[in-house]
Amino acid sequence: MAQKERWYKRFVPFLKEVRAEVKKVTWPSRKEVYSTTIVVIIATFFFGFYLFFMDIIFSWVVSQIKSFFG
């Protein structure tokens, strides 16, 4: 039965592999990051307001149904 290698002996090769993989990544440009961030912020506000108003409408409908039957 082979003894498991200690974690600190595997750590340096792991970091070298991580560095090699990070070099392969295609990083987005500043313009791409800026434009996608703006899209995410706008979509977040849009869906936030949409869900807020849908919640108000459904709450009103439920209260009307409860007052009708209750």
C-alpha cells in the first residue's frame, strides 16, 4: 500500500499547474466587462421592479378573493 504524499509536497506543483491554466484563459477586454456589467445592472433593476409590481398585483388579487369568500 503506497503511502499518501503529504499535502505540502503537492502544493508547489499544484500552483504551477494553476499558473499554466490561467495563462490559457482568454480574458475579456475592459469594454466587454463594462458593457456586460451595464446589461446585468439594467436587467436586475428591470426584474426587480417587475417582481415588485407582480407581487403587489397578486397580493391585491388574493386579498380580493379572501374578502369575497371570507
